[in-house]
Amino acid sequence: MARDVVLPEGRVVIAGLGNPGAQYDGTRHNIGADVVEALGARHGIALVEQKFRGRFGTGLIGGRSVALLCPQTYMNRSGESVGPALNFWKLGVGSLIVVHDELDLPLGRVRVKHGGGHGGHNGLRSIHVQLPDPGYFRVRLGIDRPPQGGNVSGWVLGRFGAGELAGVEDLHERGMKAVELLLSDGLLHAQNEVHPL
């Protein structure tokens, strides 16, 4: 039987990974940051404060105190923003949710997990360097792999095509729902609700 894990009491840092700058707006690699921005808009939390080498805002989601953070360090240095944010609020890794793009999932699919390796994702790799252990929550947002023989770097830094936009809209909604369920009910409930979609 799968083991449930819940977030501890107190503040939760929710980090949406991506690259800073208008040239990266709307790219596949920025879907994590886009979902956290959308989550902030839904719950009245504006990411207008500048600290931890990122943009962040604090507020409540379902009665839980949260800090929404979008690192502005470029993807492969995300840990240089996430680590200091956790240290500032004296939080353990179990109080962190990282929202990020996932090549190994089809577009629109969302998976929630706790702990594990970085799977070659440069943003997660950087976070692992900064944290004492990998026991944080992840919301993995499927962006699919490039067509056979396609360049992965060009794919993740490219924008979604017109035919993919409906899937991207679904991905935003499912990603936000996954975070909300993690906050309110823990890992197993979030997985049971989100994984079948």
C-alpha cells in the first residue's frame, strides 16, 4: 500500500520553475512558473516582491500560509533562489512544493510525487545541490518529448504550437488543482484525484 505524506504545519513554499525574461514567456520550460503565477491570480497572491533572487508573494490558499516563488536565476540555478527562501523562513524540505515541466509525460498529464531523483532536470538538479535531502514535493507537468530526432533544448525553450493550446490550458488547471490538493489533503489524495485525468 502506498504511503501517504502530508505537508507539515506552518508556511509552505511553492516554487514554479522557469527562465526570466520576455524571450522565455510561454515556453515549455516555463510552464511551472506559469502555473504558480496562475495559482497566485486565483488566490489573490501577487508575485511582486523581490527577494531570494526571485519574485514572490505570500498569502493563503485554503487556509494554508504559502509563499509563491518564481526564481529569476535561470532554470539551471533554481536552487540559488529556492534554498535561501526555505532558509529565510527556517523551513525543512518537506515544506517545499516544486512545480516544473516534465518531458517524460504527455502534454496535459500531471503527476505528483514526494522525494526521488532529479531525473536529469536541470532545475531540480540545482535544487538538490542546495537542499540537505530530496524529500520535497513535486508537481510534474507533462510537456511531451520532441518528435523523434528533435533537439530537446530547442523543444523546451520553444513555445507551444496553436494545436497544443487547449492542452496547455488543461495543464494549468490540473497543475493548480494538484497544488491545492497537496496543501489540503496530502500526497495520496492529490495523486488519486489528479493522476487519472
